[in-house]
Amino acid sequence: MDPMTRREFLGKTAAGATAAGFMLVSAGTAAANPLGLPIGSQTYPHRAMIAEGKFVDLLKQLKSIGVDQIELCGYLGGAGYPEFKSLADARATRKIVEDNGLKAVSCHFLFPELRDNLAKAIAWSKDLGLEQMMIPTVKSGATTGTLEEAKMLTDQFNKMAVDINKAGMRAGAHNEAFDLVKLPDGTFIYDHIIAMTDPKLIGFQFQMSTFNTGLIAAEYFAKYPGRFFSMHLQDLDIKAGRTPVVNGRGGGYPQASIGKGGLDWAATFAAARKAGGIKNYFVEQAMPLTIESVAALKAMNG
């Protein structure tokens, strides 16, 4: 599939909205869900429940709406992801997850904390039974950056990925903050990071909401076939007014549940199938939108 320009994408969204019925079938059929994969949920939007000691309640709710696997965030003793501190016992956490009918397959770690505590993070991830260890970006919160800085950080990540892969997991990164910085030549730092990482060791997780800054999933899947193994799913109301992006996060068009915004899901999943390599995807939205988005995914023809 040839990559679409943003102009072509926006031109198709009206048709894409009509085609929200593009693959709609009765929920629960054997052919349901767009890539034939278990439906996942990233737990970060639900971190308040975890911090309040309601992890089991969260798992039960996710399972009840049709989620089969989750992506966690890893607390390594620093400032990152403190709401997940109660999950520090990986074996106990794995039992809780599996006792509630789900499987934890992935986890996000802040880059500097992962780099400085790599052996600890790998051991925790193995005990939890994870398949992949992710970073949200090589430099959280960044709104500026240089190609030289990207190379320095990517060199560190390549080295970390060697140990992660030796432990039987895949290393990966998704796109926010530093990745979304545009260089003077008009290119995103993200493209350079993809080019500078070892494809045998590192894959990528596409964050759908980065449409806000001009990144379109179908274009990236076509441009870098096989490099993406995961997705974070959100839809956006592109008819609404934009709000500012703050520290590389949030802002832009407000979120909507899948199929009720303006993103072209038919093009996205068609490009993902053609490019190959997607192993999992996770709805990453507040619970009301998660409930609606999971229902929409269950109703999409595979």
C-alpha cells in the first residue's frame, strides 16, 4: 500500500467515517476484530485505580468488556510510574493477572530508569511472563532535540536491547515527546530513531494519537514494513478545535472512541496487515472510551 499524504488522508476521513461500518459485524463472531489478535488495554489511563489498591477490580472490569491482555508500566524505584509500585512483586502480579483471565504481555519503562536498572527490569519482566519491554520515548517530556542527541540515546537503547533480546523478549519504543520534534530540514526525529535502531533487536509501537502532530499510522506502516509490532489505539475528533500539546503529550484534537472520531481505521488496519509484524495492540483511553472502543474492535471484521 502506497503511503498516503496527510491531504489524501484528510480527504478520505469523511468516507472513512461513513465506512465506520466498513467492517462492522455482530460482536462476538469468530471473525471479529480487525487483525485477529486478542484485544489489549494499556493500564496507564487506569493508574488511579491501581494506586488505590483496586488492581483486581480493574482486571475484572477489563475482562468483562472483552479485554484479554494488558500492558503495564514498570516502577523501578524512581520518579517514573509510582502508581504501579504495588505491582513490584512480579510473580504475585502475574498470578493475579492470570487468575482474572488476562495475560500481561508488555510493559513501559521510562528510558533513564530502564537504562540504570536494566538487570532488575529484565528479571521483573521475565517473572511476569512479558513478551516485550517498551519505552515511551528515548527522552520523556522533550519539546526540542538534535540529531546528535538522538544518536547518543539510540546507541544506548541498541545496547540495552541486546540484553532484553537475550532474555527472550523484544525491545520497543512508541512515539511521543522527543520523537515528535521536527528538525530544521522538516523531518521528525522519530524517523531518524527508526533508521538508527537495529531491526533485529528493536521494534516500534505506533501511537495513533500522534496524528495530532502529523504522524499517520498507514504512512509509517508502509514506509517501514515489519518495523512495527504493536499499536496504541485512540480515535480523535478532528472536527473539534485543537488544544495545545504540552511537553509532547496531550493537546491536539480531543479523543473519541474508536470509529466515532475521524481517523481512517480501514486504511490503518489494511496497512498494518500489508506491512506485517503487528503482534498486539492496546486501547489507551480513559475507561468510558475504553469500553466503547473495545466494543467497536469486537465488532470489526477480521
